[in-house]
Amino acid sequence: MKKIMKQIYARMWLAWRLLRLHFVRMPESEGGKSQEQLLEEIRKRSGLT
């Protein structure tokens, strides 16, 4: 029972972290790339575009 509870907690924690990463915007630093630019660069490198 304890093992199942740990697995449920771990999955909920992971889902929460992924949700936060998807919706929370990080502040842009001066001279840094915007999130859109970073996403486009990742797409180009992975061959998705």
C-alpha cells in the first residue's frame, strides 16, 4: 500500500511540474532569447520544421 501511495504521489508531482513548465512564463533576461525563439531553435534542431 505504501509503495502504491508513493507512485501516485510521484505521478501527481510530475504532472504538476509539467503543467507549471507549460504555463508559467520565465522572465526574459537582457540579451537572452525569448521562449518563442528557444522553442523555434529546438524545433529546428529536432527536425520538426
